[in-house]
Amino acid sequence: MSMGLPEELKKSISDQEGDLLRQGQRFKSFNKIRQREFYSTFLFAPGMGGIIPAGSYDLFKVIKGGTGQGYSAPLSERETNWPQANRVADNHNLVMKSFHCDIKRATSDVTVYPPAVLPAVPGTAVNGFVDLFVPPHAADVKAIATGMILGVTYLTNTVPIGYLSDFPSVGGVVGLNMATRQIAAAAAADPAESSTAAGAGQRPFYPITRNACNPAFERRPKVPTLLQHGEVFSMTLIVPTPIQLLGIGQTGANGESNDASGCVEVRVGMWATESFIERA
């Protein structure tokens, strides 16, 4: 039998939500309320066979136009929509209803990667370099989902709340569900590889779909996270022990059989009810 919250506690939480959304202390009136998702992304690109070192990796600290969170070029709205670095914006109050994580295929924009992990010849599969022609391997997705911990940071205090696999987006964490490298038709012994008129076949796809890891609806805690305008806030990816990504497996003359990427993006999002002041 599931145990709900006591009525007194539910009423207290409801009152706190209402007070935060209706009555900002710095402004006389927060006159608009809406719901939306906030998200922030971290790029891990150690190269094929490379290691993500143990440590803490902060999210919601770099906003659009800033550089960081693993990226060597300014972030865009593809990577984050958080409005103010490391804190809640001055004219916003937030009631965070849920957290969710995606493990994604990394961007094909080479400007965001450190030059040290880019091969001299694009598309060349070499250990120590990223291979942007393939999606994350299923084994790498699983290693990150079960090897990274999501933490919430208030001021200088980070509270671990669970593994990434415990906070899937709706249906589960996700990689990309099809590899894009081509393999010579003559070598396509696997029935899953089909040749084309050009003499090349599609590599088998890896079903890293939204049902592949901890399939479930996203977690929605009974006690929401209340964030007042101007409050210091960020989230942290905690790596307790180093995570090694896969290196090259069986490789053809041009690396066409490679199935490791050496890079992955981790995106953390949160659905929130937001009160704000509409500016003229």
C-alpha cells in the first residue's frame, strides 16, 4: 500500500507554493504564472577509449553565450535556456516539479571540441579522438546512466539525489537509435547490414531508445523544490569513480566498422511552475 503525505504537510507545501508564486519579496507583484522546462547540458569528450575523471561537473552555471560545461565554444539555446548564471533570475520564482536526464549523441559542430580530440582527417576512427559519425554506444550510455549521480547544489552544499538512471525523461534515457557509419557491402556478413546501389550498407542500429534504460515516467517528487528569485542554485553531475568510454572494436581500413564515439552529452531538465513579472 502506498503511503501519501499527511494532510497537514500537503497543505503546508501547497501554501508554500502559493506564497512563493504569488508574493515575491523583492517586487510588489509577480503578475504572471506559466509552466515550462529549464535545461542545461554538459559535453563529455575524452575520445574513444578515454576516461571521464572522477569529480563534480556543474550544470546551470553557464548560460547562452557563455563558454564552459565541457564546450570550447559559446553555448546556444540547443544546450541551455537557463536565464541567469548559477542563480535564479531576479524576476522569477520557481516551483520545480520534476528532474529528468537525457544521454544524447554529441553535437556535430567541431568548434565545441578541444582540438586535442579532433582527428586530423574527419571521420577517421582512432583511439583518443572523438568520432562524430556514430552515436553513443549502448555500453557507454549504460555506464554513464548508472555511474553518474545527479546532485542539487544550494550555495556550496551539494545534495546527491540519485543516479542518472533514476531520473529518466519520459520513457527512459536516450542515446541515438541508429548508427550512421557505412560498411562495404562485401563485408556485410551480418544480416542486419543491407547494401545499397552505391555498394555500402547501413551499420546495424543500437536500440538506445527511451525504453532501453529504466523505462518509466519521469520522477515527480511529492515534495517540490522551491526556488526564490535571486537564490543561488545549480545542479551537479557527480562521478564517484572514473568512467571509461569504449575504444575502437573491430575496425576496417577506414574505420568504417567502428561503433564507439568517444563523446556524449548529458542534458538535465526540470519542469517548473514559474511566476514572473511581465516587462513592458
